[in-house]
Amino acid sequence: MKKKTTPFGVLTIILLSILTILFVFPFYWIMTGAFKSQPDAIKIPPQWWPQAPTLENFEKLLIQNPAAQWLFNSVFISVVTMLLVCITSSLAGYVLAKKRFYGQKLLFSIFIAAMALPKQVVIVPLVRIINFMGIHDTLWAVILPLIGWPFGVFLMKQFSENIPGELLESAKIDGCGELRTFVSIAFPIIKPGFAALAIFTFINTWNDYFMQLVMLSSRSKLTVSLGVATLQAEMATNYGLIMAGAALSAIPIVAVFTIFQKSFTQGITMGAVKG
């Protein structure tokens, strides 16, 4: 049966179409600007489509600048952080949800309170710790402070609440240890949350410009976000080159979200319903 068209439905479609255009247009402008020469990029009125497409910007980006190294640094930091955060958060969330021990509620309250703290508040002690460990200006200086992500613990704790206690008791009676119980019983149940947290962590780490800016200084250790920022000169700016760098930075994150969108949506949906 055909659904009846209502004024509210038409208004909703119009508003969603406008919002879609507003969100997609910056990405479109970056992608087209990456193939424009400097005169075309700053031309007024602007060219909505490159009249003479060129790969000059990408050639400068990859030959005159270590863009490939920047991209590798970003991928390495994001992937390693994603794996470590997902492992530690799923274990911590499982313990907080299904185990009973002294100070459990206080510990969980500390994680909740930590979610409200901006990074600017804790950046000074983090830098001092990183300097003490002797890993400043290394990729690990960005990775290690992000491992104990309070949001990740909170998210996996909520998913772990859905694990039936009877299954855990049965596994214990059958002689399974704690690690075996988690891997064989708990993990398959919280897998959608694990996938959602993986995407959350990857995106958050990839876009974490502030932490990367504080912890990294050598040009060869920069991430693609920091590298693109260094392309802006003091007296003149090559907008085509910057847009090429921005496109190089945006493509991986858009691809990751597009590929794992189903798992992301499923994880968030399941996490919203308890029981």
C-alpha cells in the first residue's frame, strides 16, 4: 500500500535535503579544489567545477612533502589506538558490569566523571608523564594517553550488562577460567558494541588534532592533519595544495565509516536497548 503524503512528510524531506547539501558541499568543494591550479582555486567568481583539472597539487604533496609518511603515521596511530582501546575497554566494561568487588561503584563513578573533563585540563600532567617515559615526539606519545578512554569503558559496560548471568555461571561450573569465559561467552554477545567502539575510536583518534599537536614536533612524525596545517604559509597560501591534503586526509575516514556503517548502526541500536 502506498503511504499517504502529508505536509509534515514533505517538509521533512525538504529540510533533510537542505541539511544533506550543507554537509556534502564542503567535501565536494575540497575534492574539486584539489584538482584546481592556484589561480583557479582563488578565482572570483569561483569555478564550481575544475575547468582544467590537474594533478599538480598531489604531485607537490607527495614529492615535495612527506605526505605518504604523514598518512602512514595517521593510520598507524588510529589502528593501534583502536585495537588497544577496544581490548582494554571491553575487558574493563565486562568486569564493571558482571563482577562484584569493593569500590566498584566508586571506580565507575570516576570513569563517568572523567568523561566530563576536556583534554585541555589533563594535558599538562600527560605531557609530564610522556616526557618522564622518554617517548615525547614519537607516535606512542599520542597512542598511550588515549588507551584509557572513559567513554569506551562506559559504552562496553552498558553492553556487558546484557550478558545473562546464567551463561557465566554455567561456564564457571564447566571449568572455564575468566579469560576463556570472556572470549567464548561474553565477547560474542558484546561484539556489536565492540564494532561500534572500534569505529568511534578510529574516528576520534584520526580527528584528535589537539593531542597530536602537543605530542608531535618532528616533521617526519606528523600526522596528515598536522602536515596539512603546515602547508599554510605566512605570506601566501596555496589553496589547491591544502585542499589536496585535506582530500587525502578525508578519504580514509569516509571509507572506513562507509564500509562499517552497518556494524556502527547495529551496535548503537543494540546499545540503546537494555535487556
